[in-house]
Amino acid sequence: MKVIIYMSMTANGYIARRDGNTKFILGASDRDFRKVMSKARANLVGAGTYRKTLANGNFPYKGLNVVMTRKPIKSRWKNVIFTDKGPEKALKFFEEAGCRTVMVGGGRMNSLFMRKGLVDELYINIEPSIFTDGIRIFDGQDFEAKLKLVGARRLSKNEMQLHYKVLR
């Protein structure tokens, strides 16, 4: 199974404002994310990302969704699992469902999965914005990783995408 982090961020590494606002993300990044997500059909997020995407009408995504949370939440959807299990056990839900690609998202989830060596690829979209208080692309966990650039492409006049493979 392939685990992918796909994030849009400011030029200085923020994926959202402190309140979770992502209005700085332009249309090309959003369209490309939806295209990649529609192929993966497997999404894993933390509780904060879940609450924000639910509030703005983007949750749940098609396919299987797993939300890692410390507080028990009863699912009201057939394709959503809430779990307090760790990353490896959360990935088991996807494996058992036959998923081949899983998208991981959220600053804390990104760091946790990178620290545990569970991420295979990163898609990082650079948005033409800078602000200094928000949620970083990797938030809350110390880790180090080596990457290999697989590709770089322009998404729009002002947006770039970097595609990396995580080296083991």
C-alpha cells in the first residue's frame, strides 16, 4: 500500500491559518487534489482536519475515510471509521478494505506518519501567500527524512507542485 501526503502550503510552510482557514489555496491546487483523491479513494486525517473539512462541506470524501481521534465519535456514514488506534493500526483498515493508495492529511498527522516512516510520497503545492501564524505542514513531531524529487510542475501562473519520493 502506498501512503501519500498531498498538501497545499504557503511559501513559508503553512497549510492553514490557526483557525483552520485555507482560503489562501487557489483553484488549481484544489482541483488537482480532488483529482488525486478521486483515484486514491482512501483518506486518513486527524480530528482537527476532520472538523474543518466537515464544517466547510468537504467531508466525507468518496471511498474509505479514517479519522484518528482520542475522543470516541460515532460515525453517521458507512464509509467513515473513527479510531483511537495508532497509525499502523489505522492503516490496517485500508489494507483490509483492499485500498492501494491512502492520502494522509493534516499537520500533526503528516508529522506522525513521517516520523514513523510510513509515508512513500509527498505532493507539495506552493501557494503564492505568506503568513506567520498557522498550522505548519509538519506540526508537532520531530523527525528527519531524505527525499528524492520525482517531478516539479506548474499548476497555474502562481502555483507550483513538487512531487517527492521518501527515501528509506
